[in-house]
Amino acid sequence: MRPNGRHAAGASQLSAIRVWAMGLLLLSTVAMSPTAAKAAPSQAAATTHVYLLRGVLNIFSLGLDTIGARLEAQGIPVTVANFVSWSSLADEAAIAYKAGRLKTIVLVGHSSGATALPDMIAKLNRLGVPVKLAIGLDSVFKTKLATGAERYINIYIGDGPGEPVKRADGFRGKLDNVDVRGTGVGHISIDKNEAIQRRVIAEIDAAIMRSRAPAAPVAEPGAPRPARAAAATAPARN
């Protein structure tokens, strides 16, 4: 028996609704899929950890929280802490590095957090752990860098409380002192300045890209170094 016109029209409308609903469901699934909405972090980013050290009282370095949130949005793990935690954070980083969970270590500090960076780098080096990049924002005391990160960037205000970082005996790696006097940033606002934040994040992204190339680990104190390996991995000096 043939359906009458009313039944045929109803069946056609029901079919169209089903097709529309299935299409909407498919679009919703794609939109909600993490792989479609946001690319998964690279292996290099996933095995990187950025430690951000605030200054005194934890209330003047909140721009580091913003930097941390932006890095996390890129799939990069971060820890934001007061500068007094630098030693315990170094221990944690060393454990993760030696367990193979962590391959690239980046340090960022503001004010007293920047002043603590050379101490944290030195401890990590003593533990046989390399530091890929360290960025200090307006270190408030005279700072010397004896042991090295692969690259150390000190962004400071030359006519303010900040100080350039000096090379000390035994220094290795690359050191850049960047004076931002005259740009309108102050000691309290340098970590919150949009241009400075973009610079910090861009430098971290570049370091992660460089970390994809194999790097020699830092030798623990007293460990013998074969002459051939030492010559092949000797860092460039400035």
C-alpha cells in the first residue's frame, strides 16, 4: 500500500531532521576534541619544566603567574614559587631529570627570584643536571654567574635597582645582559610588561626547539671525562 501524501511528507521531514541532527553531533564532537581544538604538545615541550621564582613576599612578581599560565596553555609544565624554595626545587628537578621524566630545565626569576638563579643553577650543575635557559628580570643585588646555563639572559633596568650579571671564574655558556632603561618599565612592573612577557615566552619556545638536538649531560664533580667527548662537547665561550 502506498503512503498518502501527508505520510510521505512526514517521513521526508523526519529523515531531514535525522541528517541534520547527525551532522550537528559530528560537528560538536570535532569541536570538543582536544586534538582538533588544540594541537597536542610536542614531546620536547612535555619533557620541559619551567621554574618561575617570585621575589620577596610573593606579591610583587605576579606577572610570573601570567607567564606560567601562557606556557601551560602551550602544553609546557611550570612551577611558580617564591625564591626561597630554589634549593628544594633544584632537588626535585634533579630527581625528575635523572629518572628521565625531565630533559629540559628552564629557570625564570624576578627581583630576588632573579638573584637566586645563579645559586639554583650552581646546585643543579653540582647534581649533574644541565640548565637549558635562565632568564632574570631585574636582579636586585650584584650577581655573579660562576657555573652555567646553556644561555643566561639578564633583563634589567640600568638606571634602577637592577644590576648586570657578571661572569665569574669557571663561567661557561652564553650570557646576555639586556638593559631596558628608557622603555617605561619599572622594577615592580617589568614582569607584568606585555613586551617583556612576550620576550620571555619567545626565548623559552626557542630553547625548547633547540632542545630537540641531543645535548651532553653535565658531568658530576670528580667524574672522569674522556678527552674525545670533552673536545666534542666543549661549550662556546663569550
